[in-house]
Amino acid sequence: MKDLAQAETLTREDVTALILASKKAALQTWEGIAEAIGMSPVWTHSACMGMNAFPRDKADALVALLDLPEAAADLLVESPTKIWEQTVPTDPCIYRLYEIVGVYGPTIKALIHEGFGDGIMSAIDFDMQVTRVPHEKGDRVKIEMSGKYLSYNAW
């Protein structure tokens, strides 16, 4: 295995591996990292996993916080190619989100069309929060998503 600290040979995947190793070694949480760089935990994790490009100042802050090679910042600011490894993931947590979309996707689509018109919710102009909600039957996971409405054009 190559030495990931060799800056001239770093790949985006190497940077993700370095982030995860540094996070673990520093006993950091995604919330703590996000707070330190001034971003949300959801966005921070997604960007660290290669699904979003960091603004330069946030990349520099992450590199400093996690003591990553300076060259990592150059890779963190590059526009990513968003690729999923599996058609339907087998990880139970991720699979359940697919199940929700499979079961409720047509309902969400119908309600968006009924309430807004023929269009979609943007995943580009988008934000999300994941919070814990106490409940008598066991704590709940609350996922709030908010995306800009984009109508389809007719021409």
C-alpha cells in the first residue's frame, strides 16, 4: 500500500481514507468537525466522502483541523463525480432509506406535484438535518430535507 501522506500521489479516495483515519485517531465526531469548520454535519460528511466540493476556506480548515497533507485541500475543492457503488445498498441503514423512497416515493412525487406543480425538489439547492427525538416507545431518527422547487419547462 502506498504512503498516503505522499502529497504528489494523493487521490480523492486517499484523502477520504486519511480523513476517516484522522477523525478516528483524534476521537472527533462529524458534529465536532462540522462545527470547527463552520458547516453542517450532513454536508461535512458528504463532502468528506467525496460527494461535494469544499469551498477553499473550508478545505483549508479541515486540512488544518485533521492535520492532513496540504495537497489534500486541492483535491477537496475539486468538483466530484458522484458514483454509487451498488444499485441497492445492503447496509441496513442505507437500505431502509431506499425502502422509504420505494414505498413513499410515488406519494412524495404526487404531493409535490399537487402542492407545487409539475416539477421536482432540488438536491443541489438543498439542506438536511438529522436529529434525535425522544419518544416513549424509543428514540426516533428525524430527517428533515429542504430543497428548492424546480418546475419542469415546457417548450
